[in-house]
Amino acid sequence: MVQEKHSETDVIVIGGGPSGSATATLIAQQGHKVTLFEREHFPRFHIGESLIPQTYHVIKRLGLLPKMKQSHFIKKHSVQFVTEHGKLSEPFYFHDHKPEESSQTWQVRRSEFDHLLLTNARETGVTVHEGARVLEVLFEGQRAVGVRVKLDDGSEQIVRSKIVVDASGQSSQIIDRFNLREWDPVLKKAAIWTYWKGAYRDTGRDEGATIVIQTQGKTGWFWYIPLHDDILSVGVVAPHEYLFQNRGKDYEKIYFEEVAKCPGVQPRIANATRCDIFRAQKEYSYRASKAAGDGWVLVGDAFGFLDPLYSSGVLLALTSAGMAADAINEGLAKGDTSEAQLRKWEAGYIAGMDRMRRLVVEFYDGFSFGRFVKKHPTLKGLVTDVLIGDLFKDDVDVLWPLMDEMRAEKAQYLATKAAQAATTS
Ligand SMILES: Cc1cc2nc3c(=O)[nH]c(=O)nc-3n(C[C@H](O)[C@H](O)[C@H](O)COP(=O)(O)OP(=O)(O)OC[C@H]3O[C@@H](n4cnc5c(N)ncnc54)[C@H](O)[C@@H]3O)c2cc1C
């Protein structure tokens, strides 16, 4: 039964992940009426467990720093890399390069972290409906005017609003309705992961380090993320074709084939007990060709998804939430919910996302931050900025031409070596 409900809501948010909860909270903080629909009942499982330091600032705006500090989430101070041969790099401690409180972040179980954010939205005044699936975003012409939603009891409602925020993750409806999805030409990865109890853990300041471990031939890499309760999240990322073409769908078999090619992972999980199923996700990167239209906005994965490397997903979700909420609050205050108003944040956000994309692509091309910093020691601070996610500023752009230069030198060196080898043989 469809029952029209005349809502007084200013803003509807679809999805209660980090981007949805944060956007809703930041709008409600300004006294606007916000209704959030989440199809699941929380806590619910989600991948994306490692935060990076710059998430600090939005977490602070949400008023959640005290709860995060008191939580049992493992504190993350660093990242570390392990080569395809199992050789461990020096840890990269965020605080050593940037001695600020924000340099310590967390490894979170997303079921708990997302629940914390959603509860906080509720406590800030957002009307939250769980078990409420948005079936359709309603439009009058090109303008979004509300949603049709199905509740747990099977009933359907039509709810109207001035603005609809689509924060529904990779299953965004608006991106598909307007055919906005642009696939990344390069980043076409997939992941298989599971959870281990009793796997190797470092101690002290290193306990919460994310470790990025390459597989032989550098075809893929494993994430190694220590969570609380002695759980380790361990997953392999590799090109989708490589991971799944002609290898069937037996995730366990493929996972262990990759473990066999990864000397860095084998000893770490040798004495551990698996405590979850094997999960897999195709993670082709994409981005919408625009972040907003009349009466609608896309945030987080609903706008774009990059790659698990460097753990940027939640940072991008929270940052887009912060930027979009500012544009929405300003628009609501002056009665302007036009595309021009709601897209105000887009260019700055895309510039930051592009910088993170650049880092990701450089890693897959074999770029070494260690060698770069050795060559340009004065730029260590800026390299730190990009690694911690401080990407939404122009000053880091001095890095890119120098990276290009280094890449050209490497290509030149390899070409000379190949020519010498050809002459001697
Ligand atoms: C393999 C892998 C590893 C990753 N690792 C990391 C990591 O270590 N660190 C990191 O920061 N990021 C990581 N990410 C990325 C991260 O998971 C996402 O970027 C992040 O969850 C995006 O948040 P979001 O709020 O935009 O979307 P989501 O977290 O996906 O939330 C969307 C919500 O919308 C709800 N929803 C969907 N459709 C509807 C509907 N029709 N009606 C109502 N509700 C709906 C969903 O139930 C969900 O709760 C990883 C991603 C992958 C694929």
C-alpha cells in the first residue's frame, strides 16, 4: 500500500554509512529537519576498516572525538610496506612527520563505527529509519523532490523534501538514473578477504599499523589490518581479470593461492584461526560526472570510489559529507537548492580525489616514496600530507612534476640498461 506522507523534512538522506550519517548530522547541527533512510538494521557488516589521520577533522565536527578516544578501537600510528620478497620497510609514523593530535587515527570494525555515527546523527536530531529501503528518488522534471521508500512491515511511503542526498554507496540510484558513472580507465581491481584470530600482531606503537604486503611479481597486495578482540583483517587486492578469470568462484582457493605467492603474509597467519567466511568484492573505480543537480547531491561512494590502497574511502566519504553539508546549509539558509549552489564544493573535492588517485596509480606503477624522499628531503612534509589524506589544498601539487621527472629518469635508466644488455649479448 502506498501512502503519501506530507513531510516537513528539509533534507532526505539515503544511506546510513559514514557519508550519509555525517552529512545528516552536519545539516541537523544547523537546525534543519533531516530524515535518513537506511535499508539495513545496524550494526551491519561493511568493509573499509582502516582510517587515515585526516578523518580526525570531520570526526571532530561531528562531536565524536571523545567517544573515539574512549573506544576500544585499535590506535593506528603508522603504515608499513613489505616487499614481494617479504622485506619489511621502516614504519612510516605519522606523528614523527606531523606532531599533531590528529596524526593518530584508528582501525575500526565498521559495524561498530558506522553504528556510532548513525547513533550520533539520531542524537543530533536526525530522524533515522532503519530497515527502510529507498525504492526510487522522485523527480519533477530534473529536480529531485523526494523518495518512495519501503519499510520493514512492507508498507510504502512517499516522502517529500527540498533536497535529497544520495549516500547509498556503490548502489547509488541517481548516478544510474542520469547515466553519470564514468569508469576509471586504469583502476579495475577486486578483493578477497577474511578475518583471523590469533594472527601475528606487533606491539606498542606498531600494534595498529596497517601493513601493505606485495605478492610475488607485484601482481597484487595484501592488506593486514589489526582490529580489536585479537582479530586481523587480511585481504588480497589484484586486477579483477587476474583474480577471477579462469579461476572459478572458489574464494577460499583463490585466497590461499595468493597467500602461497606472498612470503610476507604466510608467517603472519601461520598459527591463526580463521573466524569468518571469505568475502569478495569487485571494485572497479568510478566517479560521477557531476556531484549535484537541482535538489539532489551525491556524497561518498555514491559519488565515486577509488581503491582500497591508502585507506582513503572513509576519508573521502567524510570529507565529501563535510563539504556538501556546507553547500546544503548555505543553500537552505538562502532558499537556493539549485544545481549551481549544490555543486559549489565539487571542484575542490575532485582536486583532492585526483591527488589521491595519483598516489594510488603511482603505487601500482612501482613508485617508491622512500627513494623520492631521499632525493627530495625537504619535501618530506608534503609527502606526509598526501599519505595522511591532507589532500584538499594546492601546495602538494609541487610533488607531481618531480614524480614525473623521477619516473622519466627511471625509464631512461631501464632503457640504457636494456640497450647495454643487448650490446653485450
Ligand atoms: C575491498 C575494500 C576495502 C576497503 N578498505 C578501506 C579501508 O581500509 N579504509 C577506508 O577508509 N575505506 C576502505 N574502503 C572503502 C570504503 O568501504 C567506502 O569508501 C566507504 O564505506 C564509503 O562510505 P559511504 O557512506 O559512502 O557508503 P557505504 O559505507 O557503502 O554506506 C552506504 C549505506 O547505504 C545503504 N543503502 C544502500 N542503498 C540503499 C537504499 N536504496 N535505501 C536505503 N539505504 C541504502 C547501505 O545499506 C549502506 O549502509 C574499502 C573498499 C573496498 C571495496
